[in-house]
Amino acid sequence: MTGDPSMADGIYTPTGRRIWRRRSRPETLRRFGLWLIGVMIVVWAITGLNVHWPFVLDAPQQVADLAGRMMPPAWSFTGEIVAPMIETINIATLGTILACVLSIPVALLAAQNTTLNRTTLWIARVIVVTSRSINELVWAIIFAAIFGPGPLAGVIAIGIRSIGFTAKLIAEGIEEIDRGQVEAIAATGASRAKVIAYGILPQIMPTIVGVVTFRWDINIRQSSVIGLVGAGGIGITLNSAMNLFNWPQVTIILIAIFIVVMASEWVSNLLRKQFT
Amino acid sequence: MLQVDKLTKTYPTGQKALDACSLKVEKSQVVAVIGPSGAGKSSFIRCINRLVEPTEGQIWLDGSEVTALAPDQMAKMRRHMGMIFQEYNLVERLTVMENVLSGRLGFVSFWQAFLRKFPQADIDRAFDLLERVGLAGYENNRADALSGGQRQRVGIARALIQEPKILLVDEPTSSLDPKTARTIMGLIAELARERGLPALINIHDVGLALMFAERVVGLSEGRIVFDGAPDEVDEQILTRIFGEADWRQTIRHAAEDAEALERRRAAAPDGGDGAEPAWQSGAAR
């Protein structure tokens, strides 16, 4: 309601029937103003893109041209991408295992009900945020610089990148556990570590399995691109094929990645159904 | 054995759950703590093993002051206090055997516990107890596959495998149907007597309390307002504990039930088992 006293009694038509409006006039104006600001931001952002319009209009021809060069796929190249593809899957799997091992203690510290004190809660949250806010390609560049290019850098990049995701979701699972079961184990005189092993771990096992297999599936996708910056796997093969403009090879690599990603999604769904 | 001196518990919200409660349990006896919801029964029992931290007062068990112990010593002390819960509080995703053996956690190393390598003596005892509570053959069932009554039997076995000096029992029957409630209450009382254990049982069901306990303690608004034998409990005392209501039926039924139980107990040749035919036939598969 506004301060306008005439509003208190409502507004009437000349025939004396009461008018109903969803919003008062000042409200309508304010909403219009907000819309206007929103539209201006979008227009400003598009001009900021510096779009070269002839290239955009040209795009359909370019797509046709590229597609023509990519076809037919270099089927003969299939044999040579098997090894890097397996390496990609291995990087994803080892990275996920690394993340799983590291994220359980982080999750215990990041959950309100199991953390030791304010400081440990804060540290765990910083780890979670850091891991999540830095892209896997950036992590891959960092670890390729530290350990040298190759699959090891990839495994560590994938692992570190995944901790935030897995630890956060596992911590949320820990915060939802049944306190009664924990209380009962504590009442037997068990130490803190045993309370975790018996009272907490069995309760969060379905969460851990679900989150970790889901993350593995994501990591298969990520590990196929980190090769672009030299961290091992199919990405390296993809990168060199693109640098050589060998488009038929690029096609076969993309097909291979597509198949493996589909398969991993199927496997992770199967695993999650199995364990919950 | 157990001595509680002027135990007071004030929660951070300012709510005073217990107000200078004193209690002495000098021999093995089944003590029923009765009182309405919110009287402080649960706080009282949890203060004894310090799942709830007492605000004031002292608790002694077999000559050691429970209230003075540091956290790691308190864990050791809790090994001597078996606890049974209203919601059973079994670890749902573990097997019956793992749940029973979890009562030994205070006595084994972390890796023994983690790898489920419990000493053979503990395993023997677990099998004996499972048989005793009527769950022989259930050791590999997962706890979440059991019925309420069966879960509470596992809860009882978990408490007893600790070989405790005292049993703390918090509303053991509130989540059970009336018949199962009676059986479970009977089983707890009988096992406590059989092992010479003092048992402190919170129960709001006056009928069950009068039927199975040797001593009744009445809590009302955080104070002990009655402490005596079940046959001393009359309408006036129940009104003092719970407030005004018609108590005649409750008392008459409890007295009849207790008599019937006594007759059956006397009739059974080895004494005691007569009261539990239902669970012994029903639980074995």
C-alpha cells in the first residue's frame, strides 16, 4: 500500500464499481525502470563483444566447408587413438580415486556436525572453494609446470579439481546423518575415530559411492580436454591433429570421445543404482 | 554402585531440565524412572554417561567420580555403562553382528574395529547374546531389514556385550506396539536381574513400570518427587508426578499384570522364562 490516502478506500469507476490493480502505480514504474536497466545491460554487453558481422553471416558456409573437410572420418586412424583413449580413462579414474581419498577428511572438516572447530571448518571451506573455482585446464597447466607435461600432471589436476565437488557433496551428506546412531556408538565408549568408522561412515557410504561415480563420469569428459595443455590423454592427440589441420583425424577422435563419454555415463548410472 | 548428587542441568536456552536431583542405587535393581514428557527423564539418564553434559552436581559409579573425568577417560568410563535407546539407534546399514560387536569398540584397537577383526571371545559372546535375545541365525541380516522389536533386541545385545556395570535405558518401548513393548521390557528386566546389573529405565508407561520394576522414581519438572516401591505408587503419587487424571484403572491393571507375571514365573521350572513365550517362538525363524 502507498501513503496515498485515497488508495485506502480503493478506486472506483464512475458507475461506482471497485477497480482492482495487481500493482500500484509507483510499483509499476519501478518495475519498468528495472526492465529498462536490464535491456540496457544486454545491449551494452553485445556491443562490447566487437562482433564482426560479415563472419557471423558467413558462418553457415564455414560450417559446410569444415564439415566437408572433416568427412569422411579417418577410420584408419582408429588403431592409433586406442592407447591415448585408455590413458584418458586411466587419468580420470586415478584422479577420481585421489579425489575420493583426499575429500573424505576434507568433508569431515567441512561438515558442521563433525568439524573440530571454527578454524578447521574455515580451512576445509577454503579448500572446497579453491578446488572448485579454478578450471581443470588451469590446474593442468599448473601441474604440468610442476611435474612436467604428461599423464601424472593430468591425474593430479583432475584429483585436485574434483576435491571441492566431492568434499562438498559428501559434507552435505554428513550433515544429514541420523545423530542417534552416532550417539549410540559414542555411548559404547568408542573413540572419535571409531565413532567415524562405525557411526558415520556406514551412513554416508551411499552418498560417497554416488558422488564419486558421478564425478568419475565428469572427469572422463575433463580428462579428454586437459591434453590440450599437455597433461596427457586423448587431448594431446586431438591438439596435434588440429594443429596439422588433419580434420578427418579430428572427426574420429571426437567420435571416440563421444562413445567413451556415453559409456561412462551408462556405467556410472549402473554403479549408482547398484550401491544405493 | 551409582550415586547421583544434586544433579542439575540447564540448557543454553535457559530451560532447566534437572533441578538438584539426587539418587542412590546401592544394589542390582531395576529402577523405573517415570514422569511426563519433558520432565527431564532423558536428560537425567544422558547426564550419567555424559552424552548430555551436567551443569552442576556429581555422579559416582563404583567409587569413581564420573563428572570429574577428562574426555578420553570418559570414553573409558562409558565402556562400563550400557545404553539402550528409544529409537534403537542401530547403525542401519551394518549387519546385526556388526551392531552387536560395536558394543566392544571401547575394548579393541581402531584397526581391529575397522577391519572387523574382533577377538574370538567377543564373537562367542555375541553369538551367545543373540541366542539369548531370541535372534539366533540373524547375525548376517542388515539392521534396516529388522522389525522394531527385533531391532531393540539387537540394541539390548549391543549394550550387554559391553559387560557393563549399569544399564541406562531410555524409553525402550515407546516405538513399539503394546505387546512387543511388554515383551521387550520383560526381557530387559530379566537380563538385568540375571546378570546382577542395576538398570535405570526411563519409561512413561506407568503400567509397564509398575509391572517390571523393583523401584520407581518419579520425575516432575526436573525434580524427583517420588522414590519408592511399585506397590507404594497410588493415585495421589501419580497425580503428584503426572498431574490430575483418573489413575484407578492404571493401578488396578498393573497390579493384576504383575500378579499374573509372578504366577507364571513361579510355574516355570527354571524360573523366569515363562513370561516370554511370545518372543522365543516368534523371533526364531
